[in-house]
Amino acid sequence: MHHDARYEDLDALDDYKLEHGSQDIRGRPLVGPAGENYGIIKDLLVGRDHGRVEAVRLDNGKVCAVEPLEIHDDRVIYGDRAVAHARTAGSVRS
């Protein structure tokens, strides 16, 4: 997982409510497709218009976009699509 600085300045969801409470993934571990542990999801970060969650912040301060995340009952998986997209955008360091 790479840290995506584009989302660092977004607002945390604290004062906002999700349309569907089942989508609240705070407190769940974020893991890679092979089970590697990236941290615990601490904050959901909303866009400037507060219309939707755009990223998550982990307990270690790293931030990533929500699009590649696969939500499961006990964990959230950072999918392969994110890594492929980040490589084409030049955001991942080898």
C-alpha cells in the first residue's frame, strides 16, 4: 500500500453520518490481497463537498483512496487494482 498525499487535507467523517451505517469501516484492519497488514482504519475522509467518503486514514497516518477497497465483515482488503493504478500514475515506489 502506498500513502496517497492527495487526500491528506480532507475532513474526517466525525461530524457527518454515513447514509448506510454498515459502510462504517473504522476500526477494521486494512490488509493486502496476500494478507499483509497495513494498519487499522482510523478515519473516513470526506471530500470538500462532504458528499462522499473519498479516502481512509490508518492508525499509522497513511492515507489511501477508497476505490480499490474491498469491504468484508472482519477486514478491508486493499485490492490489486489500486497497485496497478498507482504504478501507471507513478505513485508507487519499488
